[in-house]
Amino acid sequence: MIHPSSIISASAKIGNNVQIGPFCVIGDNVDIGDNCVFSSHIVVKGHSKIGKNNVFFQFCSIGEDCQDKKYAGEATYLEIGDDNVFRESCTVHRGTTQDECVTRIGSRNLFMVNTHVAHDCVLGNDNVFANNCTLAGHVHVASQVILGGMTAVHQFCHIGAHSFTGGGAVILKDVPPYIMVSGTKHIPQGINSEGLKRRGFTSSAIMAIKRAYKVIYRNGNTTDQALVLLNEMAEAEPDVKILADFVASSKRGIVR
């Protein structure tokens, strides 16, 4: 169903059973998968490819030109997976030629009111972005991450799987997997043990991750020293290897 007040480009591809409510604008080179819902007053610009079963609430702006002053009108892209929910007034921008030209969003993510996803971000699956979260350009967020309301993430930061930020957190460095962070100085507050329990991590795996947390944050080790110990622990516990690999690959440095 397409409301007669909405404007749909002749070059847009609309899948089966898509609902487009009043006063929406679907631009050129937009590709919308089956069973998507656009409530009202939503703008989607191309090149944007949207998967199946995505729901967009009113006043979302999807696939807009990025807010990078270097952007000069080049053809850039947005890719969105399946089963995502974008609540009111979310904004998602396409990529830039300074990166890989594309912003990528996985599947089953919840974007609460007024979330902003900037150019060239890469987001995984099953994440929750609470109200007013802001991701600057080139941010990578893995899967099963929860960002509390008004979290602000600096450009180029990476957020590891199963991590958690408190409301109002300001993230200036990489957040390793499993870690909880709060405050304007991105202070580590332990591991996201409750989240890990809900996702089926065993007691032994959670204990191993707690010990790994102490190696990084409580035992006075430098990052290099901690990494040696983490790699030793990872031989017995695969979940610790995820943490060790993240620390080893961090380019901005991890929150400390």
C-alpha cells in the first residue's frame, strides 16, 4: 500500500507487501525489500538498499548525503539488512569516497528515537541504540551491543561485541568486547555479565572473561603486558580470544 500523498521515484524498486504511509519521499536508486513499513513523513535517498521486514517510524531520514565537508556529490551507498526498527527521527547517512563509499547496517537492530548513524559506519546485528545515541563517521559496532541513551561515539572508534555503555557515555577510544563503560571519561565498570548470561554464555566462560578483565584493568599491566597474558588465557577459553584479538587490532587504543 502506498499513500497517494507520498512521492515515489520511477527508478525506485519497491518489494512485495511494502507499506508507505502519508507524506513520504522515496528517491532515485532506492531498493526496498519485502514487507517493509514506512509510517509517515519519511525521506529515503539513494543509492540505498534496504532489506526485508524493516520498520521506519515517522520523520526518519535514511540515506541522506553525509555531513562531511569533503563530500562533493559522489555516488555513495547505504546498505541495511533485515528486521531492523528505526524509531522516530532517526538519521542515517551514506558513505564517503574517503572510506569504502558505503554505510552498512546489519539485521535485527533497534534504533530508538533520534539515533544518528553517520557516514561509513559499519554496524552488526542485534544491537540496541537507545534514545539520542550519536555515532560519528567511520564507527564500527559489532553485534549484541547496547549503547545507553545519549551515548556519543567519536569517529573511527570500534565497539566490541556484547559491550554496554551507560547513559551519556562519551566514547573516545575503542571499547573491547564484553566491557561496560560509563561517564564522560569512558571509565570501564566491569564486564556485561548480565547480558552474557542472557545470551547463553556459560558460567566458566563468564568467569574467564572476568579474569581477563582484571588482567587488562585491575592488575597494573600495560596493554602490551595484558595482551601476552590474554593470549595465554585464550588457549583454554575461546571467548577470551575474541577479547585478545580486539585489543591487538585496536588502532585508537582501548578505553582504560
